[in-house]
Amino acid sequence: MASDDCKDACPAAGEICWLEVPCTDIDRALSFYSAVLGWESANPEGCPSPLPGPMEGTDAVHMFRRGRMHGAFVKMSSPDGVAAVADAAHPAKAPVLASYNVSSIEETLAKVEAAGGRVHVPKTAIAGGSMGYFARFVDTEGNLQGIWEAPAN
């Protein structure tokens, strides 16, 4: 895509432009994120894409999109390829954490649980709610993700 064609379709400088979600089951991951965040398959045939090059520890990729954000579910060769969620016993295992803007944390967490994920941190006020609210969940593949809701006007 030429840079002139990218003005409306490409993220602004500093925005997330590409996101890779490691998984062990591409169909399950796509189903989960479609149900929870409305992500769409970007593969015309609906099947995993061929690997763009040698990617050790990776079996396949499946592209997705949501608005101006694009990414891929990356099927790992081994379940050990998906990072474990950080917890009190292993605080040093904290992954890079993406957070997604949602209109309702309660509704989104209900979708997370209905789609097979689990709540990791319930809805939590930031600065008493003046800066909005956040929550975290674990997807069906074991990845930790964040969500953020704007403060009420």
C-alpha cells in the first residue's frame, strides 16, 4: 500500500499497527476474539496463511483485522510457545500487555467468559474513575489481555 493510500487505513504514529497473538488452536483463538472484540478474519479462504518465511517454533499464521489494527494468530509448534500468565507466584513473567478500548467492561468480561476465557483482574477504577476503568482477562490460549473503558461524562 502506498503511503498516500494509507492516510485513513493505517494507524497514526504511535498506535498499535500489528499484533501477534500466540496460540495453539487458530480456530479457537479466532472464535474467541471475534466474539469478544469483533475481530475479523483477513484470510480470504478462511484458512491459515503460509508462513512469510522461516519462523522457528511456528506452524502457521492466520491474519485478522479490526478497524485500522491488523495482526495474526500465530500457531506455535508447542504449547510452551505461549507465554504463561504472570501471577503472584511468578511476577517476573509479566508479558507485554495490549489493552483495547471497550464501551462496557462488564459486557466485555461477560463475553470473555462466554467464549471460554477467564477474568484475571475485574473492573478497576483508575484514579477513582476519573481516568476510566481497566480489567484484564486470559484468552482461550492463555494470553493476558487488557481492556479499558472511558470515564463516564
